[in-house]
Amino acid sequence: MSDSQQSELIRYSYNFQFEDGSTKVFEVLLDPKTYELRTSPNPNLPEWTKLKFHQCENCPLTDDVEHCPVAANLSLLVEEFKYNQSTDNTFVVVDGPDRSYVKETSVQKGLSSIMGIIMVTSNCPVLDTLRPMARFHLPFATTVETTLRSVTMYFMSQYLEMKKGGEPDWNLDKLVESYKEVSKVNKGLWNRFSHAAKLDANVNALIVLNSFVDSLRHSVKTGFSEIAKLFESSK
């Protein structure tokens, strides 16, 4: 990749700073048009990244694909944090294209943030439905923030579908089904990480991500009661 192409990439730099003075720094590079991950791949992919190693139950990829694209792109991160406890304290600085974010948090929450953006930009056919959210990546998002972002992005996609003459899904039925499939991918990755990691930071980061999936599905069922309160005073 040329220097000019490198300069055009969308960059998120995650800097994990620990109490003992050590640091771990990771860059997430995205194509500015497709938002596909462009970070340099791991040249030495471990066995647990093979497609057939605890392959997700809903994986549509065929045998001609040797490695799970998500597992491959997460492998350097997982290997680096395989000896970390999920509750280890860390100070995370995220430098993005528009602004920077800082947070003192647990390793599992810092990891879940960077894992989320890598997963949806790795050309997984199931997770690709969430890729538009990568353009407005929000590090350390709460469950309410994630639900609001997911639903508003989906409503925007349905509005655009309507403008093209299509049939919009205003009831969010397809969104809920999509998140059911995402949960299956999270489960598959959890099985991979359980074999790859010595301690629990990586697997618990996935549990944090899947809690967002569960929260969104629950919010749809309850009519977004928590978010709905925000609009009561505007009536």
C-alpha cells in the first residue's frame, strides 16, 4: 500500500496503559469508501483461526476459505491479551479521525470496544450488516447508546429503502433476526477464544459485546421504554 493510500485510511488508535507502566497499542485502519478493515494481517495465524475450528453454526463460508476472517483479524489482539484478567484496570486512550476518547476502565470493556469495530469490518457475511456503524464508531458506548445507534442507523437504512421503492421494515423484524444471527457468531468466537486464551479478558470482552445484542432485542420487545422517556417532555 502506497503512502498516499495509507494517509487516506480512517484510523483508530487504541492505547492501553496499565498500572505497572506497560502499554499495548493497536491501530484499526479502515478503507474510507467501504469501511473494510485494512490493518496489516497477522502473518502467523494460530490454529484456532481456522474456519473449521469451532465454526459458527450459521457461518455461510465454504471450505475454500481456510481461516475465519473475524478470528484472523482478532488474532493479534487475542494473543496479546491472553494473559490478562478481565477485571484488570487500564487507562485507554482512543484517537479517532474526528476526536479522541479516554477512559479508565477494565480490560474487558476496553477490549470489547476495539473488538466490536474489528468484527464488523472483517468481511464476515453475518456481521457485515453492522458495518455502517463503523463510520460512527463510539468507543466505550453504553448499552443504551449502542441500542440507540443501532436502531437509528437501521431506521435510516429503511428510509433509504423506501425512497428506492422498496418495502421498509418499520417494525424492526429483520433487525431482531439479524441480531439473533450476530449472537450466534459471538458464541462461535467465544468457543475459539476459550481455547486461545489462558485467562478470561478476551472471552469476557465477547460477553460484554453480546450483552449489547441481548439489550437491543429486549428493548425492541419492551418498546424502548428507557429511551421513550426522553421524548415524553417534547409532546
